Amino acid sequence: MSAPPPRIDEAPARIERPLDRPLRVLLPIAVLALGLILWEGVVRLYGIPPYVLPSPGLVLSTLVSDWGVLLSSLVVTLVTTLEGFALAVIGGVGLAVLFNQSRLIEYSLYPYAVILQVTPIVAIAPLLLIYLPQQLAVLACAWIVAFFPVLANTTLGLNSVDHNLSDLFRLYGATRGQVLWELKLKAALPYILAGLKIAGGLSLIGAVVAEIAAGSAGSGSGLAYRIMESAYRLNIPRMFAALFLLSVSGIVIFFTLSFLSHLLLRRWHESAVAREV
Amino acid sequence: MPQTSAASPSASGSPIVALRDVGKSFANGVVALDRLDLDVHPGEFVSLVGPSGCGKSTALRIIAGLSAPSRGTVEWADDGEAGPRRIGFVFQEPTLMPWATVADNVRLPFKLKGATATAQPRVEAALARVGLSDFADSYPRELSGGMKMRTSIARALVTEPKLLLMDEPFAALDEITRFRLNNDLLGLWQSLGKTVVFVTHSVFESVYLSQRIVVMTPRPGRIFTELVVDASYPRDERFRTSAEYAGYCRQASEALSSAMISGADEA
């Protein structure tokens, strides 16, 4: 028997079913639990020593016992990340606005923004560490990686203003400042927020890369440095604990920015509006 | 036959705005307008009808000052008012700021002038005129196409301009909504005494709405002929189904066909 032909009323688009919401939360948790049980089981069954692969239980207890060291390292990395992110937002949006207002400045500087972006940060970091104090070098790395997505997205947003709305502002005698503030930046907001979401994760990556580069020079205090240090000392459980904290930081940054984006756009932008089907 | 209301005097007296020998060619060589002469008289409802690309929208943009003519002049009646001319413009799309509520969209002209303090009663009045008082705090995406266009009209009227320029405002709407907005627009025109220049590609819409129809030739656009629709206002659904209406539509259609042929001959 051949399969029945697909019915037209079965919409191909994804439709939210009543159970979707709890499933979306419960399924990843179930997968996590399963993975951890498997991990713990394998470690116990084969008697794998902790300097090769620590069990999840050991990672957790290390997290608790080493909390003092790890927390101070976490704070260092997070502060760098947030500073880098803040500078990236200011620099990215500021530069995009500047480019938007002056074509000459855009032509002069844009190629260098691209060069800064396409040169791998891992290769730049050691150089920066030579010329800058370590804290500043790490911050510079976080900034370099994070600012470009903000710049590129903001530029796109500023240029995608509805032409008729521009005409309307002209008709009512809007000043340059009003066009920028009331029209262009508001139209660009969804793009800027998308850029921030990318930049948040990237500034963490930039900070970690720079810390690792610094760490291989034997100095530092951030989480990535702890990972390097633990690796040299074969303290693998602490490596995992530090990695876990980095991962959680990334997740928290992402969801915070997603939530911010949702708050700002929920009333008017299609991306943030819940649709009833 | 009852004369039209006081708000719509016959087309006489000195024009509120006049295009004299206006031409417009674009950088890519396209000649959109060629030697256009057009008088718009106070209080009249005039339509520009023509095939797409005949420069009727360009003419409207030149009147609004959004586009500079390549040749010719735009002459305004000296109304003794200082500052930029008070014009209301309604685009083909509603052209609303999606991030602002209906009331904030209508308030925009005042906001740009820094005169928000006194704006509130006028914004409310403008919304009431188009029947959107209950939607002041809604966002554009929550509105239907017709309601968005009403918001756009409210915004155009809120500064109480003498001249209302409309660029195919109802072209994207369904017929039922379009007919309703036609009626509402006529109601507003009669009660407010504005001058309306209405661009459309629909012969039927132009006959229903206007006192005078200017038929334009295809590119380069110039005036082919003018038609006076001497039917009384208020016009309603009875007019839309009358023989008189059908007759004017036939005349206008024939004029448009001839305009297309004459344009094709010269092309």
C-alpha cells in the first residue's frame, strides 16, 4: 500500500501545541540528566582516574571546595567581559552613527574595522600583551571581537529606514538630530539588539582568548587562566569546574540580552510578538 | 440641482498652488514629467489619473517640496503665513512608525516642531475624526490595513493643512475598505474645507471622489485632458451605482485610453 497523500490542512509551519512549553524545558533537562548518569556510570565502571576524566560528582564537589578561588576568577573574567561589551556597544553604535552622518569618515575608517574583525583574535592577543598592561590587553581583545557585530548591525539598521518615513520627517521640517534620534536609531533598534546578542557572547570569548594568551605567559587571574593553570597542574576536576562556570556565564549573558531585546521590542516588532495561530 | 456645500466652491479664483511648465528628469535619463501646467484651486478636489509611470506621483512630490523640478516653477498663493507651507501628505503605504502608538504617530508633526504641549487636544480631535479614538494606544501592527490608513490620514490632517496631497492612498486596500474610506474622505473634505490633490490609477475612484480629473499621458508625463465631474455632493453608494456615474467613468476611461495611445505614438 502506498502512503496516503499529505493532507493540505496539515500546515507545514510549526504550530505550538499545548504540551510544547513544558516539553521545551523538560526535554533538555532529561537529556542533561541522562548524559550525567552515563558519564558517572562510565567513570565508575571503568575506574577512570580523575586526572583523565573526573566524574560529574567530583566536578561538583570541586566547584564547592574551590569556590573561593573560582569565584574571584569568575568575577575577574565577568568584569572584563562586561567592560569589553559596554565598550563594544558604545564603540559599535557610536562608529555606526558617525559613519551614517559622514560618508568621508565611513570611507576612511570602515576598511580598518573590517581588518580588525577578520584578523583572528588569537593572533592579535600576544601582541597586545606586549604593548599593553595585561588588564588593558585583555579588555582590548574583548572589545575588538565584540564591537564589529554591533557596528555592522547598527549600520544595516540605520540604512534600512523606510524612505517614505524619511520623506515625512523632511516634510515636517525635522532637524538632522531629530531624524537620527527619532527615526534612524529607533528603526535600527531591532538590528542593534541583534548585534548586542552576538556581541555579548563574543566579548566573553575575547576575554577568554586574551586570558589564555596571558596565561601562557604565566600571569593572570581570570577563569581562563585558572583553566590553564589547572591543566599544568593536572587538576582536571578544577578545569571542568571552571569550564562549567564559563559556560553558565555565556548562557546567562545570552538570556539576559534576549530578555532585554524582548522587553524593548515586544509591543511593536514582529520578531518579538507572540502570534496566535 | 443643489449646489455643492460651501466647503467645496467651484474651481475659480486664484489657485492655491500652480505648476508652471514643470519638467522632471532623473539622473538615469528618465523624463518623468514634461511641461506640466496645473492649477489647484482653493477647496477643490482634483484627481491626477494616468498609467503607472506617468509621473503623477512625481508631480505630487514636487508640489510637496520633496522633489525639486528640473525646469519650471511651483507658484504658491501668498497666504501671509510664515514658515514652511502647511501640507498634509498621505503616502501609498500608511508609513507609520511601528515603534510608536497610533496617538504618537499622529502627534509626530507637533513633536518635530517641539510643540507637544498644546498638541494633545488636536491629536484627540484628529483621531476622533477618523474614528480611531479607541485605538490611540494601539501599535500599528495591531491595526487592520484600513485603520492604518486612517491613522495616516489623521496625521496628515492634525496640523490643519490647507492642502492635502494623497498618493494612491487606498490602492493596497480591499474594495470594501476602499469604498468606506472613499466615503469617509469625502465626508472629511466637505466638513473641513481642505483642498485635495488625489493621485490614483483608478478611473472609478477618481470619478467617485473628484470635481475635476486631470488625465495624464504615459512617460514623459504631461496633461492630456481635463474632465469636470459635475455631480453634486454628498456622493454615496447611490451615486456609485447611478447612470450618471457610469457615464463619467466611460468618459474618463476613453480619455485615459486616448492618452495612452497618444503617449505610445510619441514614444
